[in-house]
Amino acid sequence: MTQIGSGNVRHRVTLPDGATVTMSWAAITDTGHRREVNEDSYVAQAPVFAVADGMGGHAAGDFASAAVVTRLAEYGGRPVIGTPEIDDALRLAVQDMDRVVGVTDEGSGTTVTGVALGEVAGEPAWLVFNIGDSRVYRLVGGVLEQLTVDHSVVQELVDAGQITRDEADTHPHSNVITRAVGFHEAPVPDYRAIAVEPGTRLLICSDGLTKELTSYGIRHFLVGGQKPERAAHDLVEAALGNGGRDNVTVLVVDVLAVTRPA
Ligand code: MG
């Protein structure tokens, strides 16, 4: 487990084109009740907010998730980054894994998902990125929307109409992902850009949350208007209360204000 950055109650960034974005955030991770080691890692510092869920024998998974968030954290303090910087960070993280864990073993890997503050056509934008089955959600006006699509066997079964979304959560292969960062392969993130708007709440989480709480349950802990730290804490406690079968990591980011140059 590697934790980079922590909470911030009011952080203002001035973007290159003159807009300002004010946000607050909080991150919490917990080993859970069943696992001996926490192989989740996160980075929670502007402009990057990301969660990585490592996998692999011995310390390999822990190293893999740490490598990804450490590389992403190297952009800390920049006002904005773009998809080339995210691509570079993930590629370097795979090189770190290959160098340290060794190329002769089965290797290690990790999921990664998150948001980075960027600019698209001169407007502030969140660049949402994902590899694996950790997730990003957005809450706007009380409506919770999953922004990422899992790279998993059960997602493929859902897409093919062979099982329902509800069945996916309890499917015996629900832990099998079809894309990862690591295993000696070039990482291939999915990207999408969304507007940076005041009143938006973003949730970035590992599957230790989404395997224990339905989207209805997740929404319940996000809608009350509590501060990010409280919402993150309540989500983790709920996941632990429902079994805590996996490491659980929760990162909540609120956009408080956006101003544009006159
Ligand atoms: Mg997990």
C-alpha cells in the first residue's frame, strides 16, 4: 500500500488559460477483514487522483500498484496534464515492475483508474482513465453515474447479454480482469473527458468497495452533502460492515467552484 497525498479542504488551481478550479478531496484505504496485506495504492494530489489495485504473488501486487501511483504522482503541482503524460507514467511504471520484480517470473500487475485535471479546447476538463475493474463514478444533482467501463470477464458477459448486471457482482469469475498495467505488456487505458463543473462529486474506488456495496448503497453515502472525508469514511465503514473481503480504497473529490477569465 502506497498513499501519496491526503485530504485537502480547499485547493485552488489556476489553469494555463486563466480559469480557476477550487476543489476539496479525501482518500482512505483499509486492508479489510480477510486479506493480510493491502495491495491497493492511491495518489490524491492535484492534478491527479487515482486508485490502483495490485495483483500478483508475494509482494508483487503491492509493488505494482505502488509503481503506478508513484509515477503518476511525479506530475504533482502541475496545473494540468494530458493523456500523453498519463500514458508515459503508466509505461514507466511497467518498466519499474519489470526491473524490480524480474522478467522471469509470472510478473505483477495492477488496475488503475482515476481522473486528471486537464484542458480540452481551452476549457477545464477531467480526463477519466481506466485499466481493469477499479472505477470512477460521478454524482451530479443527486444522480450517480459510473464513468468507467470495467475490463473484466463478467463485463464482457454483461455486454453479450449472457448475464445481468446484478448477476455479475456475484459471479464466480467476478475477480478476473481482462486488462491490466503490468505483465510485461504496453498499458492501454480507456480515456474520456468530462466537464469540470461546480457541484460535481467524483468517487474513485477499488473493487473492495463495489463488491460490497451496490450503486444504490454507494449513492446513499455520497448524496448527503457531507464533506469528502466523511463520505469516504462512511463508504469504507459500510464496505467493512458488509464483509470487507478485499482491500478497499475510496477517494472522493468535490469541485467547489470554477471561474473563467473575463
Ligand atoms: Mg481488489
